Amino acid sequence: MTQRLPTISVVIVAYRSAADLAELLPLLDHPALEVIVLDNASPDASAAVAEKHTHVRLVRVGANSGWTAACNQGAAQATAATLAFVNPDARPSPDDLFGLAALLAPDVASVSPGFIDLSGQEEPFCFRFPDALGGLMTFFNAGQRVDGWLGEHFIRRRTYDFGRAVSDSIDHVGAACLVVDAARFTRSGGFDDDMWLFFSDSDWCRREQMKGARNVRAAAIQVVHSGGGSVKHETTSALTGMFQRDYMAYAEKHYGVVGRFVTRLGAVLLVGLLPAGAALIRGRLADARRAVRSGWELLR
């Protein structure tokens, strides 16, 4: 009997994801799915959980290379015509993935479902592309406080879309379950690994949109996404640093001369000098030094 070839390669990047993998992997046992788990040197039992499933191909990355690089590595080893990047904390069924893949077209670069949380409530996991001014107010420390004083105008109106009257075609679909054409992904060069964990998915959607393609949110296909995943193990300061470094890489790539200048100046002021000044007023010299160092490092 001729073995049936997979139609979708599911790429799962795992780091400290043992509990999530134990729930997700049994859902993906289907002959039309090729399931590839890339373990980023997890200190927990993530690799052992993946090894228990005969329908899963485990790739031991050997180090924590980041989500972006591991996704690219998984895509390079995939054999199906369609790729589905699935986070361990998402719960798509095979039928969900087939439904998303069916929406791909020459003018549709990527498709994601409508995400719901564990209680069944709609999750705001679809985004507008950031711009320089909105980025200052939503991604940088002191800027977030200013945006709070403005009633969260920028985070609600300029960068994120919280699901109210969202059209099918949006800027940046949620990468917790992101389905793309494998050949298109390869032609594009994959995700940009200058962005270690964040914004590489937004960058890819933006590049494809610039070529005339659409990014589609299939709201009728609902997938549970618990959120947090492996990042819940990181400290707030470490996670903020990763996020801001990746945003700086995104800004350098997509903003013009003025936008890049505004972003760099914002990093110095909103991450460095203003928080440092506030810390000095409170007599917290160590916090002031840490803030200055954080702002400076974003420019390197």
C-alpha cells in the first residue's frame, strides 16, 4: 500500500512546554499531518513528552535558539505543501488546520483562526502593524504610562485590534496558530531571525502585504489558546527586554529615517532617562543605573 503523504506540516517550537505538549500532541495524530517538535533545550520534560508520540518527529535544537530561528529550522525540514506554526499552548484540531489551509490562495499569504481563551471568551490576538509614534506609547516603559493617562488610546486604536468589528483581512494574524503556504514561506526567506522571539511574525505578514497579499483571520474557526506558554517562566524585566530588542529590529527594518530616529530617541528617553530620573527621585540608585543601561542597550 502506498503511504499517504502529509498535506500539512505542523511546526511546534517547545521550551518548558511539557504540560502543554502532553495536551496538544494527541490532538494532532492524523495521517495527513506531519508533526515536527523542535525542543529548544528545555530544562523540563518537553523532549521526553514529544518522544512518547510515534506520530511526532522530535528535533533537539541543542540550545535555546529562540522561537524565530527554531520555526525556520522546522520549516526547512518539513515536507508538506502547507506549514502550520502552532504554539504549544494552542489547541487546534486537524479539521481546524485543514479548514485554515483551505483558505490559502495566491493572494492570501497567511491564515489564523479566531482565538478563544479557556473560558470560551474571544481573545484579542490579532494586530495592526505598529508605527513609530504608536510604538513609543505601547512598547516603551514610560510611554506606556503616558498612554495610560490618555485612556490607552494608542494601544487600543493604533497597534492592537481588540476584536470589535474586525474584518477578515487584517494586518497581522495571531502566530499561535499560523498557516502559510510552504513554497511562499521559502521564497520569502522565512522569518527574520534578527527578531529572536517577537515581531518576526508581524514582519513576515508585513512583507507579504507589501507584495499585495492578504493576511486572513478566519473567525469562524475557533481555537483555544491559553496564552503565556513558555514565556510565563521569564521574569517581567527579561521578557520586556526581549520584546523591546525585537521591536527595535522591526523598527530599523520597516520605518523610514524619521521613524527610526523617533524610535531610537524614544528608547533613550522612555526606557532609559525618564525611568532613571524617577528612580533617582526615590533614591533608588541601582534602579536608575539599570534603566540607563536598558535604554542604551536598545541602541546597540
